[in-house]
Amino acid sequence: MPKQVDHEGRRRQIADAVCQLADESGLEGVTLRDVAARAEVSMGAVQRCFGTKEEMLVFALGHIGARIAARVTARLVASPAQSARTALGHATAEISLLQEEQRAEARVWLAFVAQAAVSPPLAEILRTNYADLQAVFTRLIGEATGSADPGREARTLLALTDGLTTHVLIGHLSPAAALDVLDGHLGRLWREPAA
């Protein structure tokens, strides 16, 4: 009897291998041969799961985005009675990927962001992810501050979290300094009167 293969599990295993390789040497270091070796599957198995390298990268980006979203959700669910302010603070701290244990994920995320500048399918996934985050931020900012333009504040906060990730990764800011910047911005947001 032929061996039953968990197709989705195999795709996630391959996506994890893509992320590990991207962390080590960027997306240019992700080859079919290396992905197969890292995932401990045959090149044929990789090709059966993904028709092209771009399809594999698109899936891997969705996979890492889902991991980040799951972590944010878990943090928010862990304290269900929190205020919109607290929820927003937790969400921004998680998506900014500033903690040491998130550093590999941050390097991979930024590798995908860079590749998305020349890959419309990757750019589309990122636009969708950012739009979803912006919608959550807009709602939380509206609930917490009564801002006249919570959408603008949400865009600002989203751009700030992304920028802080980059600054920490290149060593311009320490994680503590970046969190201080983020906390300072959130503090000003809470203090500003609704316009």
C-alpha cells in the first residue's frame, strides 16, 4: 500500500525550510535543491507541492504571516478583558518583531518585503496583510482615543513598527530603544485630544 502523505503538512515543512534558508542567506540563497535538503525531502516532493519557486515563496510568506498573526491573536486572547489601548500595545509589540526570539522571523519577513518590490504576487500578499493589520489598528485606536482620523494614526503606527524592526536588525537601535520609541509614540497617541 502506498505511503499516505500529508500534503499540507509537507507544504508547511517546505515553507519552514524556505524560512530557515532565507534567515541564513536571504531569498537569493533559497534554491530548490537546498530547500529539499533542509526539509529532508526529495526535489521531486518539492516540485509536486509547488509548481514554481515563486509559488513556493508565496506559500512561505503566507506561512510566516500566519505564524505572526497567530502569535498576536494568542497574546490578545491570553488577556480577554484588556482595554483597546492594552490590546494595541500588545499587538504592536508582537508585529514589530523586536524580541530576540523573533529576530530570525524579522530577518525572513524583511527578505520577503525586499523581494516583494519586484514580485507582484508577494507584494499582493503583503498589501493584504498590511491592510488587515491597519484595519485592526484603526478599530483599536478609534476605541481607545476617539481620534478624528484613526486610519491615519493606524498607518503611522504600522509604518513605525515596520521601521523599528529594520532599525533593530541593522543595529541602529537596540530592542530596548526601539520599544522605548514605540511606547513613547503610543503614550503620545493616548494623550492627544480628539480633533
